[in-house]
Amino acid sequence: MPPLVLFAIGALSLSLPLLAFAVFVRPNPDHLRALTNLSRGFERGLAGTPGELLNSREVVSGFRVAARRLTPGRSVRILERLLARAGRPPAWPVDRLLAVKLVLPVVSGSLALFYASRAPGLLSVGVGITVTLTCYFLPELLLYSRGQERSKAIGLELADTLDQMTIAVEAGLGFDSAMARAGKNGKGPLAQELVRTLQDIQVGQSRRQAYESLATRTEVPDLRKFVRAIIQADKYGIAIADVLRTQAFEMRMKRRQRAEEKAMQIPVKVIFPLMLCILPVLFIVLLGPAAMDIVAAFK
């Protein structure tokens, strides 16, 4: 069978699911009604007529519904957890990530099929499968990387934030007021999480649930330990100032120990570049002239 025919068959088979969902899936009418009510009165400042804007919203909403239904529920839950750990960036909503997970594998699979039809072989098929799988899991990889960076930043900021809260509590403020002041004065991800925790308490969550949600979102062991200490202090009536002082001291000590551990790992990490890059060049420079003289003497 000619390669172009194979490519056409593959592209048609990949486009059939999208066509089926575009025909049979309809957007949620309640969601469209809410969008219409929220955007009422703003159509004049936007390009296009209200009907065109509504149709574009229907198309986008229908595509998002299709992407959500095509994605397994377990993958959606994993994305939600990774997105919460990454701080829920405004540019990365769940629907957009699901659409990316739907579009990227189709595009990469089509290109991989075209490449395999032009250069058939086991290598091209393996490269195509690898690229397609990588494109499918690309949102999870990006969110995991960003979540790791954010968790590391929270761990570095925790000791200083606890010191600020300790000073505020010893000055006479309550724990919630001290948390609000630390969140207002801070600029990193920990300050954002503290502000969100206070907002959860204000909308009706109990303090225990809000603190546990904070530990679950961030997945930082030191912060989880601090949350457990705060919950126990609130339960048994222990002085918050003493808990904050003890936790701040432990966090500073752990931060110092981690810095010392990384400093002790530097000689071990330097060995491999030294053996692979520096020592061979040094041996060539030192022993090269002697080897040339020996070769010339035996001629």
C-alpha cells in the first residue's frame, strides 16, 4: 500500500473521535447561560456581534466538554492535584490542559505516522510512539516540575515566615491575624497559600479543614509537620507562641542541615566531571610530549 494512502487512513482514524464529539457533544446550557449573564453589557466593547461571540463561546465550551470526556477521570484528578500543587497558574486552567492533552497527541501522532510512512523502520516507529506519549503526558510533566520548584520555595520561606508570625503573636495578635500579616507582607508562594487558607476559613471551612487543605495542596513535609503541631495546639489548648517559636527553631535548623548536606555532596559530584573531562586532557598535555619522544626514538 502506498505511504500516502497509509497516512490518509491514519489521519482519518485519528480525526473520527473528534468529529464524533463535535457532532454529538453539546455544551452545558447552564454554563453558557452563566457566561452570557456575566458578559452582558460588555459586547459593545468587543469585536463582533453578540451572536458571533456566543457562537464562539459555544464552540470553545463544546471543545472543552469533549476534551474532558475524552480524558479518563483518573487523569483529570491527577491534573487537579498537580495543578493545586503548582499554585493554579492563571494561564493553565484545567480545561486548557485537557485540550492540550487532546490536541498534541493527535498532531504528533499524525506527524509520526507521516514520518514512518516516508522512512519505514523500527526506529521511526519507536521515535513516533515515544514522541506521541511524551506529548500526551507533557502537561503532567510541566505541572510536576513547577510544583517541585514551588514546594522547594515554600520550604525555604517557612522558617522566616514562622519567625514573623512568632513576633506578631508575642506582640499580642491572634494566630489568624499573624497569618494574615505574614501573608500580606510576603511575596512568595507560602504567602499566597496563607492568604488562601484564611479565605477558606472566612467562607465557612473549619480551621482544621483549612489547615489540612494547606498541607495537602503544598505537599511540603516541614509545612505538614507545622500544620499538625498547630492542630494539636488548637485541640489541647497549648500556647501558640511556644509552638511557633519551637517550629521556627526546628525549621531553621533543618534548613541549615540541608545546606550543609548539599555542601558535603559537592566533592562527590565533582569527581565525575573531573575524571571524564579534566584528567584526560591533563594526561594528554603532560604525557603527550613524552609519548611522542618515545615513538620517535624507536623509529
